[in-house]
Amino acid sequence: MLENSEIVLETADARLGFDAGSGRLVRFEPAWDAGQQFIASAADHPVFVLQYLDEGRAYQTVDSFAAGTVGIECEAADGGQTLTMRFEGVGGMDLDVTATVRAWSDQTMSRWSIAVRNGAGLEIVDVQYPFVVTSYRPGGKPNGEALLLPRDIGLLIEEPKPEDLGPDSVEAWRFGPENSVAVRHGHGANSQHYPGAVFAQFMAYHNESAGLYMACEDTDGHIKMLHALHLDPGIRMGMAHVGDWPREGERAMEYDVLMGAYRGDWYTAAGIYRDWSLKQKWGTPLHERKDVPDWILESPVHITIRTQGTLDTGPVFPVEEFLPYEKCVPMLEKISQRVESALVAVIMSWERGGPWVYPDCFPPIGGEESVTAFAKMARERGWHVGSFCNGTRWVLGHFWNQYDGREYYEKHDGASSVCRTLEGEPWPEQWDVDWRPSYGGCMGTALTCDIATDFVKRLIGWGMESVQFFDQNLGAATFPCLATDHDHPAVPGRWMNDAMANLVKRFHGEAEAAGEDGVLQSVEFQCNEYCLPLFQQCDVRLSPKGTGYPNVVPLYHFLFHECIILHGMMGYGPEPYHLPIRNALNGVLGEIPGGAMIGDGTLLNKNTVNWAPWEPRVGSDDDALEMIRTVTALRRGAGRPFMVYGRLQRPAEVNGIETICWDREVNHYEMPAVFHAAWTSPDDAFGVVLANWTTEARAVAVADERLGGRATCHVAGREMVDQEAVEAADGVAVALPPLSCAVVVGRG
């Protein structure tokens, strides 16, 4: 319908308004509150943006305003309304774009699609659509606004301001080492896409009254950029659909973008997405997966052993306490006995050329015979051995030990295998260039894949069963490459997903050929949804509030915990209680606990995501080990249906939790004495997992109708106690001994 020069579409929950002349989105109002205007439109906001490469392979940008002719019509169709916007002769070229929006009054989501006819022979990189700019204050004044993004473990930016987001710019939407979004986030520009460090394909913005939800219903892993950036006068919630656009001919995008209104918080928006995502081909739950080794389901405690240096950005030297590797066994035995669990001993920084040097990494420091003997000794004890590696990066040097890998690079034709920028230059990694210069390796080349396969084969031959080869391909990202002389299309696209799948298949083939059916593949950070079937485990590093990563929420756990094993061997936590706090949080959020071993066999108890100097010692090692023990005991016992196989739910109300406050150096910390999370099991039981990280007993009460009329309480403290839960005035009473973990299970 046409209202005051606006074309209006209506869903069951929202009214959408479009400028009748340009087609740009100018209105999005929830049906229950017309005072919440989510769109902050400006006259220069287009309907779409299209990026292509010119004959010199330089980026060029056109948008809907560059069309020679524009035709906009709205008609009734399929019981709803369809808005069709045709843009012909875009940029004065033989290039036509048709954008469509469909809405139905009995459905909550509008559906957006786009088609491009390319008769100009353009090398199209991406199409950005829909073009949505939301208001910082949809109701005109602050009202608890929050922006949810699927990166890190989940970003929830409350009361967002322009400086929290960074500016919208052409650089933000272009593949290259200078990508402004990657620089801002501090991670490599070669992982900041979906599927990759962006692990799902939705975003949401809400306040106390309503929210705006956007998602792609793409089951085939098309490459995308999803960014939230400042664009006057609001927040651009942008999506770029990357690659696979024909040089000649027409393509209608194979999936829809959904937009709808919702009432609630980030759990509400994430729940909408989860309901769709877990029904797709990647959503197989752990209890149905056939490729996950039984041993990892028993939750062996993960212990890191760093064999060179104590810091990434510090001197390189052999750690004599750990070499030869057999020296580690007595220290690990003490840990294993104390935590009453098998271990995964994860050896790191063993590379010949220095920590994290690849592919010039063999033989390992300490020798292959020693590594193999260590793995044999570990496996004889029922333990397992693994390694974090370097992913597909070709390291050229290490400034802390003067390693120079340029001759090796030239001798082995490394230049033919690395990712290329638009200019045809090797794509340099940026985040660690001050100590370890490197190029990303292109998985679209045979050399990259052959070297990687030989590497993994060698580790399996040593006896390793936990292989995190993709340690720096964050989220299982395939690095983009724009080379014109590689055996793949010259822009990013779905070829990247095929390359990842083929390489991981080769890894599994090597394990099968070696008769090692217990080898698993892991990845650094949160494995993106599309790659979930390829990996059995991922390394998810938590950050309690006030430490490490700001603005994080357990979005990844909420979406995908039930599909893949998570371990928390690394992560943040404030001193002097770093390990008890981090592993208590690991426990309630369903991650395997662990830590990094130092030279005397104790664990590093510093507030770092990975490494820190061993001295001065901090905190209590016995407290750290006790927290790991109780979390592990519950994961292997009554908590298993929730902590291993469960689906994270909206938190329960837990009363009586004391806030612990302390100061350390210049920092002030406030931390709940008890962490908790709510879960459902595969058989739909409801449970609340709690962990007391303090050295004092705590009494709390769980008030949640989802527990039903009766509940049982299972507490892992010095002993395992199973008992009928006792109702108190403010909920089910739970007595938590010091450094304990518990689960309250509803019995209907």
C-alpha cells in the first residue's frame, strides 16, 4: 500500500516503509509499539551496494542511485505483498539489479532477495543487501539498547555509540590485510568473514520494548561479511554476499534474508536463529554424531605444555624442565591423580624454527624420538596427546630467535602457494608482524594442502590424537585469496568451503590409514556453523566479566554447544583466583576444564588468555586443581547430559549469590561467588549447573518453574552427594561446598 509517498508492507509483527521514489528502507516499526522507529534513514542511503573489480583489478563501487532507470512496484502475491525494485543500467553499464521484498500479514518475517544480470563482464566481488541503518535510540531516548553480533563467543554491545562500532567505509567491506574491521578487532583480516570468525549469519538490535532481527537462511555456506558500523545518523547493520556472481549472465541469490520484529533480549533473538540453524545439515547433536571419539566424551582434563620460551612476544629458549618430553610424565601424573581424571597433554611451541614457525618446523625441538616416546607413555596411562599448530600460514621469520625462513620459502616455492592481495602481492598477516612475519596459505593450491597433510600425518605418526592444525584459521576460516593464477576463482567464494572440506577429509584419511580411529580435529575459537560436521572440538576461551574481551555473552554456547565438544584450557580470569574462576565458568558453560603447566608441575594462574611469566607465582595451585576436579567429576557424572550433550537455555533465577570484591594492583574486581547456567538435556530434562569458585561454603536457592514439582541435587565437592532437593522459601536450596560444582535436575 502507498501512504504519504511510502510503500508500506506489513507482517504479523511489523510495518516496513519504503521510499516510493528510491526504494530505500525508511521505516521499521513493531506492530505492538509504533513509537519504536528502528530505521534512521538518510536521503543518500541506497537500496544496495555492489563492488566489482575493474580491468586493473582495483575495487569499484556502484549502488542503486547509479541506475539509469528505476522501476518500483508493489502488488499482492501469494497471499501477501511483494515489493519489486528494478534498477537497470547501473553505473551506465549493461548491469541490472532486481531487489525484492515479500511480506505476509500472518508471518513474522519479511523475506528479502536480490538478483543481478551482468552483461558487462564485470568481476563482481559482492552485493550488499539489504541496506539497513538502525536508530541508536528507536524510541527517541535511551531504553536499554543492545546490539548482538555472532563473533568472539558472542558480542553484546550495550548502549552502543559510534566509537564502539567504528565507521562505515569502503575499506570495511573489502578483502585485504588493511580491512578496517579486522584491524579494530585485533584479529587477522583473513578470518573476519562467514563462515569463519563470524560463526553464524544473523544480527539483532533491541531495547526494552522491541527488537529488529536480520538473518540469512543460507544452507550452503556462501561467503559473507556481517558488520555493524556507524553510518550517519545510525548503525548500519550490513550484509555483503561475497563471490559466485557470474561474469556473464544472471544469478538470483539462492537464499533469502529475513527481517522481523521481536520482543525480548539477546536470548530471544538467538533463539529465533537457533530454531532454524539446528535444523540444517550442520546441526547434528553430539549424541548422534558417529565421528566423535569416545575418549573425548569422557572429558579428559586439558593441560598445555609450552616447550620454548614462556611468552609469544619474548625470548625463545628450550624449556629444560620439559625436555626431553619424558620429563613431563611425572608432573602430569601428579595432576592426573589430583584431578582424578585422564589428561590431554597439549604440546605447543615445539617447532624447529621457533614457536609457531610453519612449515619449516621439523624436526621438533627435543627430537622426534622423544615426542614419540612421550606420546607412548601418555597413552599407556590412558591419556591422550595433542598439539596446537599454525594453520595455513607460511612463517618467514621469528625476531626473538633470529630465525630467517626466506631461503626455505624460496627453495620450496612458497610464493606459489600463499594468498594474494588484489595487487598480486603475498597477503601478510598483521597481528603478529612485530615478531613473526608470515603470509596466509591459500587452501586453493595443491602445495598448501600437501604440506598441511604431510604435517598432520607426521603428528599422527608421533601418536597425537588431538590435532588443532587450524589454530590460527580462526573459527575454521579458509583464508581468502584474490590470485589470478591459482586453481580457484579469483575472488573469495564458495570454493573456500570446498577447500576446507577437502583438506579436513585428507586429515581424517591419514588417521584412518594409520589405524588411528581416535584422532580428532579441533580449531581455534568458535567453529562456525557450516564447518561443524568437519570438526569434533573447538578451543573456546572464556572471559569473565571485567576481564579480557569486553561485551561478551555465551552466544556460541547457546547456539551450538550440543553439536561439538568445547574445551577451555585457555581463557581469562582475574588474579589471584584465575584458574578457579575460569574453570568454574568452564563448568557451568559446558567446557572441558584445564590449564597451562609450568616448570615445577603446577599450573599458570595468571590473568592471560594463554601465556605469562611464571614468576611471581599467584594464587593457590591446590584450589585450581580442586576446581578442575569437581567440574570434571560432574561432567562425567550427573551433569553429563547437560554439560556435555546439553542445550543452553535462558538463565534461571538463583537467589543468595554474594558478590566478591577485591583490588589487585590497579584493578578492581567484582565477581559472583557462584556461576550458574540453565540447560536442557537431549531427553528434555531441565537442569541448572552451579559452580562455587571460592574457598567458603555457599548457600543459594534456585527458583525456576522449569524444574517442575520435584528436583534432585547432585553436588561434586570433596565427595559426590546425590539427594532430593529441599524447597526453601526462595527456591530449591543448594548447599555448595568450597570449590564445588553442582547440578539441580527437575523431575517433573
